[in-house]
Amino acid sequence: MATRLVLVSGGSQVGKSSTINTLIGRPVARVGGYGISETLHVTFYEADNSLSLFPNDPQTTKLILIDVPGFRDSHLRISDDEISEIISKKIFELGQEKLDGILLFESASAPSIQILPNLNSLMRVFGSEIGKSIIIVTTKWDKLLLREKNKRRDAYIKFREFLFVEWINDNEDFMLENQFKEEQLRNLANGLRERQPFKLNGIERLKEECLNLAKTLHKKDFVNKTIEYTEQVPVETIEKENYTEYVNAYTDESSIRSRAYELQRQDGTHSVSNTRSVTKYYQEPYTVIEKRPRQVTQTHRKWFLMFEWVSHVETFTVYDEVSVTKYRDVPRQERETYYTYEYYPVENYLSKARNEQKKVTKQRDKKVTKIVTEKKFKEIKIERFSLSHYYPEAQKKMAKQFEEECKRYIIR
């Protein structure tokens, strides 16, 4: 169920208890009349609904007024730190995190203004941020004349950063009209709507305490169960392992040389150029005079018998000298290049044959770790419920503890 929380604070004789009775709708707070604060404890007053201060709330929303004593009252039975702790725990118990409003009561008819010391007291207890949520309710205006009212209103101007609401309570001599009462409530409700809620610092700490308590309860609420499980256990064994090693293929000189010859033959022959001295013959020309026969014919004419000429042909051989060029073989020594096909020297292959290796398979012992599955038994703690199950129980335990601690405080 939703709940509205409003803190009510102020000095003695400021009309705080009377206002509480008006807001609750019945006389629940004792009204003092002798200058001594009737609120000596932190008191919680619960109304059936919150419509008096929060008219837009659902009908089912509760209203709790937290009445704290005047901080500077010499008759107090509780310290400032205890006030803050009690309020924080009560808000936490209700499942809330904030105050929806803070009403600081100030008597307008008092000889001096007590707003500043009361503000300082509130800030000392709750921190400086509480100022953003405070509404100053000034009471007992019916005790002042018009001139005194104006003077007091002028004096309140220096506190302009705060929201002021003027309030008058019923008393034996003066009864307010219902319309005026409704207007006062409307002004107070509007003021609460304008101010921001105040989150107490102690709430987070209490949440942490409650969570730790829930964790403690969770750890205690376990059941033991024996379970069978399998576990992978490493076991070392010795096994034979084949491995490859490279060694020299040829170790003695004879085998090395034989291998070198094999490599030589594999490489084959190659062309090698050489020179040698050879005798070559050249044709040398020379000239000789030769006599060559040539037939020559001559015709002779003779006077025959003195009557006619007679021709006589005579043939004879004539030798002519002719210059003839002839050739003769003349020997001459020359260097001749010739090619042969040879193997490279075997010495070139000795080093390669000596360093040639072969692969050898050998065996050696090797430690092998095998994983063996073994059955085992163990006792385990099984949680009965999740952590969230214990949180409400932790809240109840803290609330009971809070109730024991606060027996000396009036909680209604």
C-alpha cells in the first residue's frame, strides 16, 4: 500500500500538535499549554488517507505524520542522532525511501524569530539538502494585530528562499470557518507539491544492512546432500614412442668415396676446352718457266719453172717459254682448341657425400598422462531458496529489532 510521509518539526508552543490533529482529522496529539513541549519523543501519527495534504492521491494512500520534538528543548529524552536513526528505520520499515514533505513550525506571535536556529538544527541532523524540501508553517496569526502581522511578514522576507504558509488553528476563543480551513489546507497541499521530496542518507545504509542480514540468513538455510559425481583424474604411464632422427648416411671413407662417384655420375659430363699443337699444310704459290710446244705452219711460194708460182706449206714445232704459277704444300705449327666431355672431379663431391644424412626411426620411453574417469562422493550444501526470498524476513527482523530499541519512544 502506498504511503505518504511528512516530517513535522518545530519548537514548543508553536501549534504543531494542534495542526497535527487537524490534518489527521481527530485529536491524537496532546496539546501543551504551559510553555513546555509536549512532544518529547519521535511520534508517528497515521491517517486513513493522504487526501488532506495530497488531494490527487488514491483513497487507499496512507498518511503518516512524523512528529519530532523541538531540538533545543531542555526536556528532550532523545538525541539528534537518535532522531535521525529512528526516522530512517521507520521509513525503511515502511518500504519507503524519502520524506514527501518537511513542515517546520514557527510561531508568528513569538517575541523573536526562531526559524534560523531551527533550520540549523534540522540541517545538522539531516544534512543541508533538507532545506530544498522544507515548508515553514507560521502559526498563531490570530494573536497579532494587523500592524504586528505586517511587521512580522516584513521580517520573514529575508527567508524568501523558503516557502511560507500561514496557518491558524481552532482554539477555545476562536473557531475557524470551514471555507477558511479548506483554503489553509489547499495552500499547504500546493506548497508540498512545489517542494521536492527529501531522501534520507541512512536509507542506503539500512538497505545494505538488510541485504547483509538476508545473505546471513541465506547462508544458514542450506541442506546437506551426498551426491555421486565423476571426476577426471590424470594418471601417468610409460609408453614407447617412435621418433625420427637424422644421422650421417656414410661414415667410412670408402662408402663416402663411392657415394661421391655416384653423385659425379648423376651430374653427368660437361664440355671442356683444350688446346694442342698441330701441323697444318698451306698451299704456297711459286712460278716456273716452262717450254710449251706450239705447231707453226708456214707457207712458202716458189717460182716453178719460171712459169708459175707454187705454194709450199711447212709445219714445224716451236717451243714457247711460259711463266706458270704452281702451288706446293708448306707445313706450319699451330695451336688448336678442341673440346672434350669430362666428369667434374670426384673431390668436388666428397664433402656433399660426407654431410649427406638419412632419416632413422628410433624408439624411446615417454611419460604419458591419461585422463581416467573416477566415481566419487561428496557432501554439498544446497540452498533452499534464492537470496530474494530472505530479504522480507531480514526486513521483519530489523523491524522487530527497531521496535525493541524504540520501546521508550511513543509510536502511534
